[in-house]
Amino acid sequence: MAKNLDVINLFDIYGEMLTQKQQDFICYYYNDDLSLAEIAENEGITRQGVRDAIKRAEAQLFAFEEHLGLYRRNETLKSGLEEISELIDNMVELRKNQVNAERQEETETQLKELSSEHSIAAFLLSRGAN
């Protein structure tokens, strides 16, 4: 029986809505990674009984999601938050670049002023030496 990893996510949300036995079987199979035969031996039932119980529990978890959509909403919210976080990071980077450009412009202006002042001072010194 192939494992559907979506079951783990759905179990995290809807697991409490299953019977205790179903919860145990899902935990043994998905979390503890026990085989159907191992669960059957531990529980004193047939392998087919374990398989049927797990399949019923999985079907219930998917039905809960179909009706309630909590996992889907959670994924949508998570995706939106990741997008917002990325936009904030981009805005911070743009602001840093803007501040750096402003600083560079200020520095260039100051250098021009110093250069101009230096030229004037050099000119006056050269005239005073004559």
C-alpha cells in the first residue's frame, strides 16, 4: 500500500475527529513507519483489518478536508505570508539601494565642493606667491 503523505498533514488538522483506534493505526503506519503486518501483529488483528481501518481513516480525513477546507486555507495563508515576506524583503533591499545612492550622491557633491575649494585655494596661493 503506497503512502499518501497528504494524510500526515490532514491528520495534524483533523486527527482528533477520528476514533482512537483510527488515530493509533494512522500514527503507527505514518509516524512510526510500521508495516501493516507489524501493526496487525501488535493489535492482534489481520493485516487486511489494519489496511481497511487505515483506508477508512484516510477517506474520512479527505472527506473532512473536502467539507471544511482547513488545510487548503492554511496553505493559501502560508503562501500569502511568504509572498508578503518576499515583498517586504524586496522593499528593504530597494530602500538600502536608495539610501546608498543618496549617500553616494552626497559624497560626490562633497568631493566636487572640496575639489572646487581646493582649486580656489591653490589659485589664491599661486597669486600670492607672485
